[in-house]
Amino acid sequence: MISRARMKYLGSSAQKTRLVVDLIRGRGVEEALATLDTARKTVARDVSKLLTSAVANARVSREDVDVDRLFISRAFVDGGPSQKRIRPAPMGRAFRILRRSCHVTIELDEKKSPPSRAKR
């Protein structure tokens, strides 16, 4: 692992965020950013910011890192705390609303160059 970036308390449910994170897991950074730019989910914008932050963390931690060779080695979404809200209902009742949140983690690693084969 070269770098890691975490976004905590993202205001979207873990289920919706996992749909987007599953699209980019294992891909190269440039390909993942292109995928997130064309995704039609609202949370893709937040995941794109997180991926950009992970690339910036890699540049800071190691100055000799090649950004073109970085790929997403691990990406996962954990559920966060839910905010409890009350919505008025007919006849004096109340319905409970859960505003869910999640934590997203992205880890980057560098692709190993294939070993060159010696000629005989």
C-alpha cells in the first residue's frame, strides 16, 4: 500500500455508495477517474474527490511515485451512524426516518513492472 484516503460520515447510504465503489475497485487511477466522471450517481462526485486525495497523499509520501502506475488495490465502504428523525403522520402518529451515513476507504498501490525475460 502506497497511500490511503478515508472519507468519514459521507451523507449517503452504504448500499448506494458500494454501487459506485464496485465500479472502480482494481482499476488504474486514470481509468477510475474517467469512470467516476461518467457515472450517473450523485455519490460518484464524492468518491472522485476521495480518489484525487489518495493520489495527492501518494505524491506527498513518496516523491518517486509514478502516478500512471497507481491502481486501486483496496476500496471498501463501511456503514456509519444513522441520524434519527421524526416525520408527522396522520392521526397524531409519527414515522421514524433514518438518515444513513457511511465511511469510504481507498488504498492505492503501484503496479509491478513485469520481469524482463532474458534472451538465450
